[in-house]
Amino acid sequence: MAGAGSGGYSIYMLATMPVRTVMNRVVPAFLLVVLCLAPAARAADDPVLASLRVAAERGEVDAQYELGVLYEFGFHLPDHRVTALAWYTRAAEQGNAAAAKRRDLLKTELSALEIEQAGRLLAAPAATAQR
């Protein structure tokens, strides 16, 4: 168990946190750690990633946010920040505050052309936003 001063979360802390806090802070961090430690695999062959894409394409906001993180930081996916911006924007439009923050930060780092490209991905069906 991590102590309060170590920056980690104890089981008690997790159990008493509001669900929204766990979903916005702990789950993305855990996902990043798991993916960093996982053996390298082709993204197209990963059944977990495939189910995450399906969920995101169905409009599930948490899956959209997680895909944004994966694309932005390149875990088992090509580092494709334009696609990350598109997924963050989809999640932010559904009220995901963490996605809105990532979207806004990413926009400051991208060129006008890249932001325009993300806009074109948003105009396309959700299934094409993964590419």
C-alpha cells in the first residue's frame, strides 16, 4: 500500500473516492502503467485494444478518452496526435472534463493544419477516427 505522502493510492483511498475521480485519475494512470509494462505487440492484433475501439466507436466516452491517451502517447499505437485530438474532442463533447483538458492542451501543441486534420476526422464516421 502506498502511503499518503508517496503520491500513491491505498485500497482505502480508492474505496472511498467518488467513482468519477477514480475514472478520471486512477483508471487512465493504471492503463498507462499496464500498457508500458505489457510486452510489445502489434496494436491491430490486440483484442483489448480492438474492444476499446469498438466501445469508442459506439460512443462510450471513457473508451474515447482512453483511445485519445493511447494515440497521444503512442502506447502500442503510432504516435498520432491528430487522431488523439479527434478522440479527445469526441469525449469532451460528451462532457468528459479530462478529455477537454487534454484536447485544449494538445491544441496548443499542434499546428493549424493538424487541428484542421483532426476536424476532418471528427466530420467522418467514428470508425475512421482510429486511423
